[in-house]
Amino acid sequence: MLYNKAMTPSVIIVMGVAGSGKSTVASQTAQRLDWRFAEADTFHSAANIAKMRDGIPLTDEDRWPWLDAIAAWIDSMRSAGQHCVVACSALKRAYRVRLAAGHHDVRFVYLKGSYEIVAARMSGRTGHYMPLSLLRSQFETLEEPDAAEDAVVMPIEKAPEEIVAAIVAVIGV
């Protein structure tokens, strides 16, 4: 799933654990680039949402149909000639491979932060079905992108606007 640096990406997937700022950064990146935006959480089944709401971590079997639905949406954007930005945890390399679906124009942006910073953020948010109690399982599941994946790594300590500006500068879109 190597990203082809010679290609301008048509898809940017902003990834990271819950509470890292994916939705904010991805939506602002899409707005800045005038690209379509998708929040991966909207692709979850009612059963997945209920599990998370009950504090039960999702399994790979829970995630495969969800990832396939996101990949299908990305393919529909590609077929329509649209560029898009997706906010998706994409915690494991296998998930990222599934999302990229063999396309070399998919660029991952990893929002990297410590457990303590993310936990502090999550403890202050309301109305989200992902409870703080699942954060540890997110970090345990996380396989940080390696050099072969060529993900853009962004520390989450900066303001979202600064992160978006850095993403646009690094990716060169």
C-alpha cells in the first residue's frame, strides 16, 4: 500500500485514536481544499454504535463491514471525479490497506498524541457515543504507520488551523 509521492492525492484520510481531533482537522482540511468530507463514524452500524456506547471495544469482525462501506464511498467519489477527505481512526495497518483498496493516491495523515492529552480532551466533550473508558483499547489497538506507509505525522498539540496548514503544505495540494 505504498503511497506514490509522484501522484497528487485524491483522497486524504485523517487517522488516529478517538479524541485526537480527526473530525475537526479532516473537515477543516476538506473545507480549505474544497474537497468532499466524510466522517467515518456515520458509516458505523447501529450495532457497532451500541457496543461502543456500552463500553465494549469493537472487534475486527465488527470493523470490516464499516471499513468496506467507507472504501465504497471513497470509490464512489473517485468514480465521480471528486477528491475527498475522510476522518477515520484506521488504527491498524490492515484497516488502512482495506481503505486504500490498492489505490496509490490515498494519503494518510496520522494525528499523534499521548494518552494523557487525548484523555483530557475526551473528558471535556459531551454528546459522543465513544466513552473515555474505550480510549485505552484504542491505544492498544493502534499500529502507528511505518515508513513504508509514508503517512504524514502531525502532533496534536497545535491548534487545528495550524495542523491543517501543515497538512496542506506537506501534501502539496
